[in-house]
Amino acid sequence: MRAYFALLFALDLCLCAQTPPPVPDHLKPAAGEILISQTHAIGDQIYVCDGSNWTFSRPDAKLFDDSGKQIGSHFAGPTWKFSDGSQVSGKLVATATPDADSIPWLLLKATSHQGQGLLERVTSIQRLSTSGGKAPAAGCDSEHKGQEVRSHYTAEYLFYAGS
């Protein structure tokens, strides 16, 4: 399984090495916040059929550092947890959709923290350079109500702290 993620990570790094579109002003962290960590995410956006539409349920992603080592995870909340035991949850502030074929870029504000470590200082989180992750265009009807589907995505998560 580790080799699988290493391969995906290497492929995604090649894609991420391209210059991303500029970050819109409304997705930038507050003045005075500084970048304290950047991770590469590989995982799934999980959707549930409500009988007529696919509704977002939760993310399920692994977080990697620049060397490809897994350093954390991202899950419902939305919440991010690092291997140092620290955890942060956030609330959506703003979105932008630079790629219509991928999930939006986000700015979130930290709403709660657990554990001691790097994430206990986080005040804002950005999700940028997304690829994939959108809900299926079809396949949700009354016969599939309650069914879950996973949509693969990659993204960059940037964590900021107040100065």
C-alpha cells in the first residue's frame, strides 16, 4: 500500500510542479498569518446519494510531506490530524473554482484544536491546486438512495498561524 501512495505522490508532484493559477485575494489568509506547513493530499471525496443528487459527506485523504512521507490525514469535520498528535478542525470562509473539472479551492478558519504539535497553532487553512474529487454527474436515483461513492482527488493544504 505504501508503494501505491508513493507512486501516486510522485505522479501528483509532476502535476503540481506546474505553476498553479494565482490565488484569488478572497482565499488568502489574513495579514500577519505565516505559512507553517504545506502538505500534499491524496485521497477521496465521499458522496452519498440522497435519492436524486450526490451530496458531499466527507473527505478521506492522506497527507504527505515533500519527501513523500505520510505525516497525517484529513477526514470529516473538516479535520486534519498530524502524526505528532495535533489536530485542527476548520470552518469554510471562501471558495474559488479555477478548474471546473475539480473540487473548489478553499479558505477555512480554524475552529478547534486538539493535542500538542504543529497544528495547535493553526489559524487558517487553504486547499489549493485541486485535481478531481467532483461528485458523479449521474447514477443517483431512488434505487441508489444511501449509496456512497468515492471520487479520487489530490490537493495542496497550506496551514497558517498568527504571527
